[in-house]
Amino acid sequence: MPITKELDNIRKFESVGFSHQQAETLADVIEKSHVDSQQDLKSFISEKIDKLELRIKASQSDLLMKIFGIVAGCTTIAIAVAKLLK
């Protein structure tokens, strides 16, 4: 959290009766919690992206094999038709 937000939070806490030390401590805890949650979210997203990349690579390999099979089949049919027409 930016320093201005932390100072704003300290002032808000003090305005409702918290001592300066209590307000600083509470603002610090909130800031650390915010940073931790951002790191957790980054880790979660990174893990999901890694899994998606693996799935995409597997799908691409599967798709290439299917395309190769279709091309091979079409080639075989073309050769067979060419021999029949001779």
C-alpha cells in the first residue's frame, strides 16, 4: 500500500480513538495482509498459467497428429485414385 494510504489509514484510526501506536500497528498489519494476498494471488495465477500452457502444448501435439493423419489419408486416397485412372 502506498505511504499516503498508510498515513490516511493511521489518521482515520486516530480520529476514532485509537492511539498513534495502535493506529500504526493496525495500518501495518493491514498493509502486510494486503501484500501477502497479492503474492498469493500472483502465485495462484502463475500456477494456473503454467498448467494451461502444458494443456495447450498437449492439445497442439494432438492436433498436429490428427492433421498428419488426415494428410496421410488424403495422400493415400489420391494415389489410389491416380492408379485407378491410369
